[in-house]
Amino acid sequence: MNLLDILIAVAILAVAVTLGLGLRQLYKTGPEARSRSNKLMRLRVLLQAVAVVLLVFGLWWKSTHGA
């Protein structure tokens, strides 16, 4: 495994953990829980964007430089 593969795996794991935490917050009541859930879901979207960029870069890199 090279560094790019590790970064992709970490990014995907971060997305999954953030999704789980965000879903858990959805079932709590109160305005603070709602705010925290919203922040976690925004963070998830950001982490997903990072993961997609890493995946696209990894695919490009392996197709042009051989794997």
C-alpha cells in the first residue's frame, strides 16, 4: 500500500464515522442536538468531497503512471 491508498482509506473511514455520529445526533432532542447534527452533516459533505478528489486523483495517477 502506498501513501495515496492510505489517505483514501482514511478519508472513507472519516466519512463513515462522521455519518454515524451525525445520524446518532438526529435521534437526540433539543436545539443543541439539532445544531450539532447539522454541523456533522456539513462536515460529512466536506469529507466526502475530499474523498472523491483523492479517489479521482488516485485513479488518474495509476492510469498515467502505472500501478
